[in-house]
Amino acid sequence: MTQQTRQIVLASRPEAEPGPENFRMEQTTLPAPGPGEVLVRVIWMSLDPYMRGRMSAAKSYVPPIEVGAPMTAGCVAEVIASGDAGLKPGDLVEGRMAWAEHALVPVSEVKRIDPAAAPLAAWLGVLGMPGMTAWTGLNRIAQAKAGETIVVSAATGAVGSLAAQLARRKGMRVIGVAGGPDKCARAVAEYGCHVCLDHRAAPDARALSDQIREAAPDGVDVYFENVGGKTLEAVLPRMNIHGRIAVCGTIAWYSGVDNPPPLPPVWRTILTRRLRIEGFIVFDHYAHTPEFLAEVQPLVAAGEIRWRETIAEGLDNAPAAFMGLLQGKNDGKQLVRIGADPA
Ligand SMILES: NC(=O)c1ccc[n+]([C@@H]2O[C@H](COP(=O)([O-])OP(=O)(O)OC[C@H]3O[C@@H](n4cnc5c(N)ncnc54)[C@H](OP(=O)(O)O)[C@@H]3O)[C@@H](O)[C@H]2O)c1
């Protein structure tokens, strides 16, 4: 059984912000699955900021996508034909696939998910890679503790909203930074932030820094860094001695349009405040996924963790949704509904 599918390939590399011209829809035919492969119908596709890095030729922790090759994403899909005794048609799986309506994937690269345990899309968000990232940054990298003050940037995003909630549950004072009054209100009402500051309303880093000083008069012990840019410049002077920064992402710089702060004062602050700054990539920590799920899955099941999803409908709308994500147009986990969700 062969399968016709549509897929989106990288048409060209963006110079700054990606545009529609960087993507191209193609039709292709997938062969029947061979031994150790499954043919799947994609249901949910996750759009994530790291994909911007993969569109560029610059060396990074994962190789770039070749021009002409399909874009890839974390997806939840239904098996429709199987070349492996362990998976049968109707099984639901999560794994890395092409931006496509159907995909042929090695069984070793997907894991089966239980539709009774949580909504299917949660395995791409709060219980998936972004959730694991929040838990890892907070616990394994920043070693955040009760009584400390934390700043979480992109505080209503997929990673930030869970980091904020877990920090609050630990007994920390949580200061969110997000874009716009609606997101800031939600960070406080839904994600456990004591206060949330609007980085888009602050005219410059100094103004945002003054607001952080007001919100955290005793200084900041932990910064969960998701954005870089103006927010990083604002938080750094507020860091306490022996403060920790978990460097998770720098989305403000992904398209090279936001200038970095000058290095000498940054370096001096790191020295004089004796900061510990550690970058991390979630996949280095996947061995700890059982600990993450043991903590977060029962909270999700009990309805004690809140999250939002921004859903684009259909593969055709994936590029626009991705461009919107890089501009903060998403509210929570950015997903694309590719096919009907049987759950
Ligand atoms: N290290 C890892 O392994 C790992 C894994 C997953 C994600 N990440 C990183 O974690 C960060 C958050 O990812 P996510 O998936 O949770 O995305 P997200 O927060 O759901 O969406 C991205 C958000 O970033 C904010 N943003 C965009 N441009 C900005 C700018 N110039 N200045 C400040 N904020 C800006 C926007 O929120 P506002 O409207 O609030 O500004 C936007 O909604 C990203 O940097 C991502 O690359 C890292």
C-alpha cells in the first residue's frame, strides 16, 4: 500500500524573519512500510521556536535542514500500516516526523501514547518536550528552591507557563515577563505568577529593569531565560549574588533582529554577582523523563496544571503559524491540527 501525501519543504533559507517564500508545499508518494517502519496519519503537529535555527545553515546542536528537504516537527499520529509486530493500525504514537499529512517513520523513533492518560496534544506540550524543558530548567539546571525569587520570561508560552506554575508550587516568588496586557493578566490568573511585566510596553531595558526591581525588592535568585534581548538586559542587573540563570532559549535573537546587550557590563555582572549561568538542551536530559512525568502527570490528571493551545487548522497554515510564533502571536503551545483527533 503506497500513500500519497502533501509535505512542506524548506524552499530557501531566511535572512532574518522567515516568510512564506521560505516554504513550499509538495506532493510525494510514500512506500508501504518495510520491516521496523510504520506509516502514519498525522493528527497534531507541534511548532517550536528551535525550528528557526534549523532553517539556517549555521552550525548548531542539530544539523540544519537541507534546502529542498521536508521541515520536521514533533507530531502525534495514528498508525495506518505497520511493518512491526509492536505497533498495529489504530495505535497512537508521538515522534519526529515531516511537516506532512502522512509520514513513514522508523518504529525506533516513535513512542506509543495512551489516549486515556491525557488529551493527545498534551504529549506535544505540557507532558512533552516543552514540559520536560520547563521541569529540567527549573530543577536540574537552576536548582530552584522554596523562598527564592524567580523571573520567567515568555511566561505564558509552552515552556514558561509550566515553569511558572512549578516554581509557584515550590513556594517561590514568581515574576513573569510576557508580551501584552492579556498575556500578563493570564500569567497571574492562570500560571501562578505573583506579578507579570509587559516587555512590549517597556520602552527600553532600563524601564523593564526598574519594574523588576519594584517587583523583586530583594533581588532575583533565578532567571529562567527563554528570550534574551531586552528582557535579559533588564534582568541581569537585578540578579542576586550567587544567582542562577537557566539559559533555555533566546528567541529575541533567532531572526537576528534584536541587538545583544554590550558584552563588558554583562561579563562584569556575571563576575561581581558570582552568577552561575548554564545553557541546556532538553534532549541531554531525556533519561530523567520518568521523574518529570512522575511529578507533572498526576498534576495534569488532577486538573492542577493550566495550559493553553493556539491551534492552526491544516498543513497549509503551518508556515503562517510558525511565523506568528516567532512574533509572539501564539498564546500557549502552538499546534497545527493536521487530521481528525480520534480522542
Ligand atoms: N533548551 C531547550 O532544550 C529548549 C526546548 C524547548 C524550547 N526552548 C526555548 O524556550 C523558549 C520558549 O519556547 P516555547 O516553545 O515555550 O515557545 P513559546 O513561549 O510558546 O512561544 C514563543 C514566545 O516567545 C516570546 N517572544 C517572541 N519574540 C520575543 C522577543 N523579541 N522578546 C521577548 N519575547 C519574545 C513570545 O511571547 P510574548 O508575546 O510573551 O513575548 C512568544 O509567544 C524559546 O526560546 C525556545 O527556543 C528551549
